[in-house]
Amino acid sequence: MGRLTAIAAALVVFGWSATGASASSTGNFTKATTDPTWTTGDVAGSVRWDSCPVTGESKCVYWKPFVLLQPALPSYSCAWEDAWDDGGDRNIRAIWAGATRTSPGADESFDLPNTPLLAGVQGQRVCLVAIIPTKIPDQACISQSKVFEQLGYPPLDCPLKDGLTGEVIGQSLLTEKVAEEPTPPTLTLAKATAIAKGRLAKKYGRSWSTGSKKTVSCQEKSALFVCSAKWKYKTKTRRGSVLVYKP
């Protein structure tokens, strides 16, 4: 028995009938990414229940949103019935369930970092859906009541019966996270001056290392520091320069 067929059969057993739904909610995914190995993902977004999708005598009992995870294959498509799948298809999994609402006008957000993804599936999507149990007119009772009225009997008191509907609010394919470029370390004037002193020692050897009255001045350019030095070696004043490049 197929996944959706099994769900429909279960609704019949419980006396519920599926009804069509017009879009009554809004929502979106602000983040839907995966690591390069498709092991964990980050999913975030929000959803709002705007109005009850059923009309006439029917009414909504409550509204409950879900975020579902499934393969990004043509054989899979986002469907609100999937929120009823309790493990029948290992490639469909609910990763978030929102609060149960009994009246429209409520916003809710979700943020699911480091969420385990479907094992071994390269290419996945997330679906934002809602399930809406309803109360709908009992058409069989209404038909019988009309017959009784034609025969002169009083109309039957036909109660509302349980029904079920839902809606697909949004969906998004998971995309691999873009690796952030590391921020290069900042080279300050003080660091450049310290580096310049070490390079002056290598460049001028004993003259610098045994000299006295040393002064180092560095001037910052776009890509480097130009550093000049002045010191006393024996009885002579010496001058030198080195370049310190930025990382």
C-alpha cells in the first residue's frame, strides 16, 4: 500500500474525510543549508496562520505546522499528508512541529542548527506544511434529511463530522554552505616596528646589534610598511631601511 493511500485509509477508519484547502498561511525559509558531506544542516524560517481555509458551514478545529525533510527527487513532492507519516517512509522525516493553534493570526519562527539529515541522500529539500482537522457537514445525513422532509417528517438534526485538510506553505532545496574566507590578521604599526627591528638585525648584523641610540620609524603604505632606522655604531651615525609586507 502506498504512503498516501495508507493515510487515506486511516482517515476513513477514524471517520474523517479529506477536504481540499486553499492557501491560508504564509511562511518562508530564511536558511536551508547543509555541510559538504550532507550529514547535518541548518534550517530556519517562520510561518503564520492567516485564516481558516474551509468555507460554508465547515470550520477549523486547529492548525499545526510542520517542517519535513525529504529527498530532492521527482518521485517526492511536498505534501501536507506527509506530516502523518510515522516512519513508513524512512526518507520522509518531520524535523520540527509548531504549536497547536485554535484561531488564526499567530506567527511562529523556527531555527534548527546542526540538524541531522537523511543518511546517504545527496540532494534534499525541506517542506513547510500544516495539518488542519475540521468539522464538516455530514452530507449523508443531509441527503437523508431531505428525503424525510419530502415524506412529511421533520428534518434530521445533522451534526458536523470530523474532516481533515492541510496545506503546503513553502519549500526549499538545501544548498551547501559556502566556506568563509579566513580574515587575515591585522598588522599594526607596533607589530610592523617590532618585525622591522628583527630584520634590521639580520640585515646589518653586528653594527645594529651592538649599536646604540637606535630609532625606528615605519610609514604605512597600502600593502606594506616602509621602515627606516638610525643608530650609533662606535663613533659613526648609521642609517638603514627594511620593508615589512602586510599579510
